[in-house]
Amino acid sequence: MKQNEIKSNIEKNKVDKKKAWMKILLLGALGAGIFLRLYSLGKFSLWYDELITAQWGYIDLSTFAYNAGCSQIKTMLSYLRIDQQPPLYYLLIYLWSIVFGETAYALRIFSVIMNILAGIVFFKFARLFVEKNTTICAVLLFVFSPMQMWYAQEARTYSLSVFLGILMMYFYIRALRENKPLMWKRYLFTGILSIYSNYFLIFLILSFAVPLLLKENRRYFKKWLLYTIVIFLFFMPYLYIFVTQFKSIIGFSWIASPGPKSILITLTNFVIGYNNNPVQYFIFAPFLISLFLYGLFKFGRNKSAILTLSTFLFFPLVASYLFSKLITNIYLDRAFLPFSFLFYLFVANGVMNIDKKVFRIPICLFLVFGISAGSVNYYKGYFPGDRDQEIYHMGVHKKRDYSKALRFIAENISSGDVLACADMQANLIIGVHFRPYKYPSKITRHIRVFIPKYNKMPLWIVRRLNHLKNGEWLPISDYEDKETLHFVEFRKVKVGEVKEGRFRRIWLISSFWDDGWGIEADASAAREYLKEKYKVICSLHRENMFIELYEFIETGEKKASEK
């Protein structure tokens, strides 16, 4: 009897020690995840999409509204009409910036918090389907995923949608299993918030009907239908803007059409991230898919888990793929980030069900190697060649540091100078960093220059300003002189010509998206135009920006300088 008690105590101590180590591992992973998401958070400058977010900061938005002579609400609606993103994240950033400011660090820390919260909810969600060891493995995949780190450090809506997406899934599964009114209400609330954070979560909500095919869930069909209808009814007030946004991408989407390997690459990106070369994809894609399939198989007779998890993962991906092929291109890896957890769960289930350590340990080490390589490349700033962009990382660009270029302008700018931007990326970079209230002692003018001949006049600028104020705008084809340099001035909401001598000193800022692309044709033409009429005082090329300072010289001065 005593021997049995001793054996029982020994076994209990072993279990307790194992649980303690599991807790330490989980807390260590959480700590490491927080550290990695905060590390180098402000190293790179805000890129184009993040600069759009910065325009929603309280000071920026209120200043723009004041200069345009309209309310902040009208300005917000104007911004949303020309954007392609839902409003929830922008509204939260507007409120967030009132307290925490509008620096790159302040804007990005919100995404860090959302991503960490998503990881915590993922742990609880995974426990609904698998044991604790597998759950911890899945959470580790999430914590150290380079793709998760990328968007946790980006001031965009993706981390928010990841948090709301996994939270909505968690409450929905709880509602099906427990049928408690509180869980159904939480599903309703998170569902409303979800579609206002990421339109692709609409596909996820529709996929919730599939688990209802199971015998044990059929009795909840009417309840699911009722709550889902209510979710979409709450979306109705925003429908007009949603339709306006949708019309803007029909036949004019910059997103490339998905190829036969797109879904496979998306799943691979979930684990190893964007910062890899084609060889790494060639090696790790079949490796990860093998683990996924094995994890799917090892769910065994648990039809509910197989049907539920695989549907939640693949329905949004396949629906978006078909939508892109049949209507317009919308397939974009980062939009599917809320579904990445499901892939982590299958892969983790595959890893943890490899019985023999002689196989499991090398597989785990190889998986760690793949994730580590992507993470190291991410923090080092390595990015694969542009020729691979449409295949492996559509719409994703190398992160850059514009601080030296912007400091060069700030140190040399004088009152009365004109900041002329020759493309939309440069326009946004300069527009956000050189707001008048940031440099009160150096009054400057910010303009967007263009030559009508090249048909590069950004129509979204026209639409935005026309929503705010009745400006005198002409279609590009109606400009009489199509080879003259024109400009748009934002604060005064007007268009004009850059006539000789109109501006004494002009800073011409142009840029390109990725290495090897070169500046756009209209930007190149603007440079040539100014070189004929102005003298180049100084110039600088940093990262992907060209900065040139031009000064107007009177005819007499020109002749003297030529002599």
C-alpha cells in the first residue's frame, strides 16, 4: 500500500513538474514575443500605407479639416471614400493619437498590443480542440512567425483584425458547444467589429454555416442565421461607402491575379514570412504542407474539429481566389492573417503527433531553422528581389529609413520654399512629415506637381478635395498645355501652373517603390522641366528618394553664371 502511495506521489510530482515547465515555457514565449515585437519598433520610417494611417491622427486630421473649412466628420468620410479599408482601425487610431501622439512608435504600439492579445486568445481557442502540449507548440509558431512580427510592427489594421477574428471564432465555437446567450451575444458583438476591421472576415462569418451541417449543431442553424443577419444589418449604414470603395477597384486593382501556387505560398508565408528567397520557399512549402496534412490526419475521428478548422482556414482563401479570378483581384496574403492561426494549429498537431523522438527532434529543429532565418532576415532588413514580388510577397515592400533624407530637407529649408512632390509616395512622405505646425518658424508650401501629358494627375486627390470644397478642377484631357508643369496645393485647395519665376526655390522630391524600379515617367519629366528653368543648388539620393533643390535665376544672372 505504501509502495503504491509512493509511486502515486512520484507520478504526481512528475506531472506537477511538467506543468510547471509548461507554464515557464508559455510565459517565456509570451515574454520573448513581446520583446521581439518591441525590438526596433521605430527603426524604419512609416511607409506609404502607414502614412495613410498617420493622416488619421487627431492633429493631422483636425488640421486638414480646418484648412479645408469643413468638419472632422466630413473629412473622415472623404478619407474613407477614397480608401479601400474599413473604418474601425482608423477611428481607434484617431482616439489613440489623442492620448499617445502620432509618432511612428506611438502608432505602431497599438498594433503590438493587438497582436499580443490575439496570441492570448489563440491559446484559449486552441485548447478547445487540442491538448495543452499541442496548444503551446501552435502558440510558439504564432509568437515567432516573422509574418506576425511584420504586421505587429506596422501601423495598419491587420493586427486588430487578427485579434477580432480569432476572438470571434472563439466565441462562436463556445456558443455552439455551450449554447449560452452570453456567448451568442459576444459572437454578435465581435462579428460586428470584425467586418468593420477587415472585409475578408465576411468570408469567415459565411463559413460559420458549415459546422452547422454536423448533426450535433443543426439545431443552432436558426440562431446562427438570426445573429448573422443582425451582424450584416449593423453593416448597412456603411454600405454606401463600401460600394464606393468596391467600385474603385473594379478593373483597376493594383493587385496581381493569383496564380496556381498562391494559396500554397500564403500558407508558407504564415510560418516563415516574406523575407526569404525562392529556394527557401521551394524547401519549406512542401515541408509545411506535409506537417499540415499529417496534423489533419491525426485529428482522426474528430470530424467536428476537421470540418470546423479546415473550413475556417480554406473557405476565405478559396473564396478570395475565385473572386479574384471571376470579378476583380483582391487576393492579398496580409488580408488573410486572421486565418493564419488555423494553419499553425494543424502544423503543431502534426509535429506533436510524431511519436518517435528520432524523427520529431530533427523536424522541430528544421522548423525552428526556417522560422529563425525569416526572423533574422526581417530584423536585418533583407528583402528578396523585386522580380519575385508578384509571386511571393504581393504588395509588400522593403522597409526603409527616410530619417536622413528628411533631416537633410529640414536642415536646409528656408521660409518661402516650396516642397514639390513628383509622385504619390513622395507626396505622402513629405505631406505627413512637413506639416506647417511642425515647422512654424519656416513657412513652406506643399504642392504635388504633375505634367498632364503623362496622365498621372492623381484623381483621388481631386476626389478628396472636391468632397471638401468646390475647387476649379478640370479633367486632365482638358488642360490646354499638356507639357507644362502643373501643381496641386492642398491647403489652399487649388491647381495652377509652375510658371518661370513663380516660385523662388523649389524642393523637388521624387521616389520609387522598390530597388530597380526607377522613378516614374512624370517625375522624370518634372525634373527635366525644372532643370531648364532653374538652377540645381544641391541634391541628395537616400534609400528610394531623390531630393533636389532648385533656385530660380533671373535672365541676367543666368548669363553671368554661364560666363
